[in-house]
Amino acid sequence: MRAWLVACLLLLALPARAQDLAEDRRTQVIEAVERGFHMQLEMGGTGVLSRGGEGVGPAFRIIAGNDVLPFLSFGVGVSMTVIGFEGRGNQAFNVGPVGRVQLGLLSTERDFLWIRADGGLVIDSSSSQESGFVSPALSYEHFTKLRHFSLGLSAGVDVYTSGDSPVALTITPLVKYSF
């Protein structure tokens, strides 16, 4: 009889112990991503799409920006690309200031899809001529578990306003640090 009573008490205690163990389990808490002032570095490549240009070259942008709203960001920085020209036998090193406006299309806890427009003025080293440019792009950004860092990929088209500059496809991985 005592053995039966002890067995019943042990069986009744098991669900209580299982409940304690379930409450002790740790769950991953997703912290909010840092928004606000940020520095963004993009380094990739550019390939010429139009006639008058040829080949592939490096592309680099560094942007200091601010996320004004969760779906709106502004920034300024520097853009540098190298583009080859057909028939000239040389390459143009384009460098100059750039302004950026980003509009969020889709966002989750850690992933953002942006449509953006860059614009600015570059100096063509092959002709010492100034040229304006516009660069519409689509960017994907993933915030890592390190709250301040995000990684992503950007793809866009650089359209230069001078007559002999080609249109180029630019693909750049990006790293962003939010303060």
C-alpha cells in the first residue's frame, strides 16, 4: 500500500516538474535594430551596358546617412567608378560627391528591401570633363545579431549625363554600421 501511495505521489509530481523545466527554457529575443545615423560602405563592380563603353571595372561608394523614418533614409557621400571606353583605348576614373534618397519597400524584424536613387557630379579623368549622374537601384539589407551592423547587396544602373559616357550596371555588396 505504501509503495502504491509513493508511486501515485511521484506521478503527480512529474507534470509539475515538467512545467518548471518548460519555463526555464531560454528563447531567443530579437532586439530592435539600430536606426538613425549610419555609415555605409559599398564595394563591387560595374559593367557597361551601352555602346561606347566596354569591360568591367570596380565601383566604390561610401555614404553617411540618417534614417529619418523607418521607411525613409537620406545620405551624402563619395562615389568612384572605373569605366572603359571603346575606341579610346583608355579607362575613365569617375569620382565625385553623391546624394542618396532611400524608400523602404518591404521590412521585417531584420530584413529591409529599399528602392533608392543616387545622384551627383563626377569628374571623368580621361577628358577632365564634369558629368552628372543618376543611379536608381534596389538594395537588400539584413541586420545581423550584432545590433549595429547590417550586410546587404545593391544592384542599380549608373546613367551619366555627358554624351560619351556609357550606361553601366553596378552591383555592390554593402556593409552598414548604425550608431
